[in-house]
Amino acid sequence: MRNPTVKTVVVPAAGMGTRFLPATKTVPKELLPVVDTPGIELIAEEAAQLGAQRMVIVTAPEKQEIMRHFGTFEDLCATLRSRGKMEQVEKVARAAQLIEAVAVEQDRPLGLGHAVACAETALGVDEDVVAVMLPDDLVLPAGVMEKMVRVREEFGGSVLCAYNVLPDEVFNYGIFDVEDAGADFEGFDVKRVRGMVEKPAVGEAPSTLAATGRYLLDRSIFDALRRIQPGKGGEIQLTDAIDLLISEGHPVHIVVHEGGRHDLGNPGGYIPANVDFGLRDPKYGPQLYRAISQILRDFEAANPGIEEYAQR
Ligand code: G1P
């Protein structure tokens, strides 16, 4: 069922993609494919499934190719059609059919909070919720935002998605300090948040519950973003604005996601995402399964003791 609550989804996509150099010298990382579909189109699909009509893409001036991906490509479609390649026509046309993509420029890389703040003027005046989806994060199966909408209807305020990470991974994420008592709300694990800290050192994190790229924020987040100082890394952090709202009594809850997750933001997460999606792909799956199994066998034979090494 389409949910009318979220009309616009904000997708910050202005990052420099440093972990993907040299590929990202000319190709924005959001356009790197998972099998054959750019990560940002997978996000558009998730946003459309949620019922959103518009995707506000926060881009950098040199990343206009992202917007081009949401064009109609009529000449290309006509050529493909004349050659009877109807399956490909559908693939080309799909992004523009999924959702209306609108660009907002972030001219300097001042952080995730700053990127979200850039989207304020692009939201309709009647929109009181700011839905943010980070294109680096694939949260599987899709549908966690629908749960978050339900939680916001019930508890008000802001709702985020959390994922349990290993204790030595906390320094990569915004980490939640939560109240002990979790509520089982409509079958999913919901917790009230007492505070949030951006990328804490290992051993100093309040929990192992990490923010994973899906946010349903009250519009008051824009005001909070104007009131915070640069935080971790000298950047305007979305985490700090959320923490400020909590300290002022604003209710914030998390939905603890129990499904899968891929981090497309670095090769170490991007490659497993491709393997996972590739194995499930009806066209490439069987062949890929054979190829990967063979690669693993060969690799293990050439590297005795590799299993132990990989545990590190
Ligand atoms: C951002 C957020 C962080 C969050 C993470 C999820 O960090 O600042 O709080 O946990 O996304 O992927 P980034 O990955 O951009 O460094």
C-alpha cells in the first residue's frame, strides 16, 4: 500500500567517493552498478515503493551525471526499440518512471548534516517529515522505512533505523544510547533513544546499535542543524543535530533492523553486494555460483590456512 506520509526523500550524494578512487575520478560512486543497476536507482526503487513521489538528490557541482541517469534517453530507447530490444528499453526508461528526481547542490563537502540542510528549500511547506536515505546503505529486504513510518505515527518525533554491528566496528557509525526497555511494536524491535554519538572510539560507544542510512526526521531537524557547531572531522554532523533534539525532549526511536545490509561506500562492502545480488539474479546466478565456488576452491588450495587468516 502506498503511504502518503512521505512525499519526498532526500538522498545525499555529494561525497567525493575517495574510497573508490581511481574509478570515482570520472564516475560518481552512486552510479557504480550492483550487477547492472546503479546503487542510486536501487534507492529510487525503495523510495517509490514507500510511496514517495520525489527524490531530492543533494549533489556536488561536478557530479551532474547522477541527475542524467534520471533522464528519459528517448534516442537511445528509439534505437533499442527499432532493434527489438524491448527488455533493454525497459531498463533504460525505468529510473525516470520510478520517481521524479530533483537536484540540490552542495557546493562544499561540509558533512552529512550540511547536505541534509541543503534540501530544506526543496521540501514542500506542507511536508513535516524529512525522510533521508543514504545511497551507500542497502537495507534488505526493503521495507524498513514503512516500519519507521508506523513507529512515527505511534510515538511521534523522529525515527531511525539501527543495525547491530560488532564492537570493533562502532568507530564507523553514529551510535545510539538507548533505554534498556525495548518495545515490541507490531512485531518489530523498537527502542527509545537517549543520545547519539558520531563515530565513537572502540570501547567508548554507548552500545553497538549503529545508524544505517534510513532516517525519518521531524522537520525541526533543520532548525537543529542551524544551531550545532562542526563536530567529528570538522563536519556538520546529522548525528549531532539529532542528539541536540533529544536533549531538548524531542522523542527519537530506532527500529532495530534484523535483515541484511550492504555498505556500497567502499570496495569491501560493494563487492559482497554484487556477489549477493549476482547470485540471486536469474540470468547470472547459476553461472556466478559455479565461478565463485571455483575461485574459492582455487584460492584455498593456493593459500593453506586461509580460513584462520580470514578470521582476523
Ligand atoms: C554516515 C553517518 C553515520 C551513519 C553512517 C551510516 O557516516 O554520519 O552516523 O552511521 O552514515 O552509513 P558515513 O558513512 O557517511 O561516514
